[in-house]
Amino acid sequence: MNLLKILFSSLSLLISSYALRVSPTIQKTAKYSSQSYDDINKSKSKSKLITTFDDNIGLRAYEDKRDLVLTIRGSCNLEDWKVNLNCLLVEHPHIPCGNVHRGYLKNLLNIIDLPEFEYIKTSINKQNIKNVLITGHSSGAAKGILIGHYLAKMFPNVKFTVVTFGCPKIGDSDFYNDIDKIRNINIISINFNDDFVPHLGFGTKNSDVQLDIYSEKLCFNLIKSHLMSRYEDALIKNKHKYHFLETGGITSLHEQMNIFNNIITEMLL
């Protein structure tokens, strides 16, 4: 009986690790996040580019069928790192109580009055836009959360989904409590188990869905473990080489298999 219990437990773990299907939204945003590092003139994206910001900002907007997709590039120059290191939490001016990363907040406040950002708001108002997807990697993911929070409050009748890859901490619990009160925004957080960046920063992290990626071998190279190309490889190109664990949202496959395992265990007692 003990051997059967071990076999069923192992089967449960294997199925929950391998059978999880990566959603099309996650795959789409992984591709966009990876392309955000490409030269805009050499971009392979087939979607309609509707506006792009100065390269130091790294924000682009695309129309993809009935979705508006905003991509924010991660750190790739000295100016980006100056913003990253300006990491003390300060009060967010649009929240009664809530503190966020000072550098990323300054970045948000600098772009919301730009003509390019006004064009994004005009595009959101279009009747043919069904969803707004906001995605970014690393610091771009952190900025994406702030942009999504700002826009979701401005457009309460539009659905916003923020998908982050390797996002550092950017705010305190009061900030995320304010996000929880907004009914039209969801945050999907995706992290490698050996990526150190999600552990950096001050404050806390929260998301509606979290997808953890486990590779067969740990990567001890701090740079390679965090690369967006590695996330793209796991989520699109070579899914069979990785294990996935999803928590949050609708009852996950992992939770379902735990229930199945408990039922079998009871039967074998």
C-alpha cells in the first residue's frame, strides 16, 4: 500500500509539473517583451506600431487585432540603472496611502503628460479595443505595473492585464491593496526559480496569478538567469525542458492534482 501511495504521489507531481498549458496571453506577451529590446527599425513584430517613446523610456504601443499592447523595455544603459538604484519607497501621489519605488514613480509622472501617452489614451478609447495588455521584463515589468494601475483607474470600463517577467519589488502592501480594489486590472507574475531579480527592492509583491518556472539545472550566472530570452525559451520555444507551477486565479492544475492525490490516499488507507 505504501508503494502505491508513493507511486500516486509521484504521478501527481509529474502531471502538475508537465501538463500545465502556458496560456496564449502569456506566450504573446513573452514574445512582445523579448522584442522590446530590439531596434525599432529591425523589429520582427507584424503588429501595427501605433506609437513609440524616446529610447531612454523604452515604451512602445501596438495594435494586435482587438488588443492594445504596451511593451516596456528593461534596463540596458546607465540611465536605466540610475533609475533602478533610486529605489527608496515614496508616497504615490494618486493613492491616499501607498508607497512605491521612487525612480519608477518619477518615470511614470514624466511620461503621462507626453503627447505619445495622450495618443495611447486616445487609442484605449477606441471602440474596437477589447483588452489592454501591458508587459515588460525586469525594470520594464515594474514600470508596467505602475502604468497599468494608472490607466485602469482612468478607464474603469476597459480590461487591463499586466504580465511581468522577472519583476523586482516596487511597492508596499498599501499600494497593492489599492490595486486589489480596482476591478478591471489583473497582474500575472512570471519568475524563474533561480532568477535573483524578483527578490530585489523594497516592499512586497502581489499578483492575481503567479507562474514559477523550474529548469532542470539551476543557473548560477546572475546575468543569464535573468535574461528575457531565457523566459521566451521556456514559455514558447522549449516548454518541454521546463517545469511550471501556477498559483492563484481559478483553481490551478496543481491544486486539482493535490485533491486527486488526497482522494487516492484515502482510498488506499
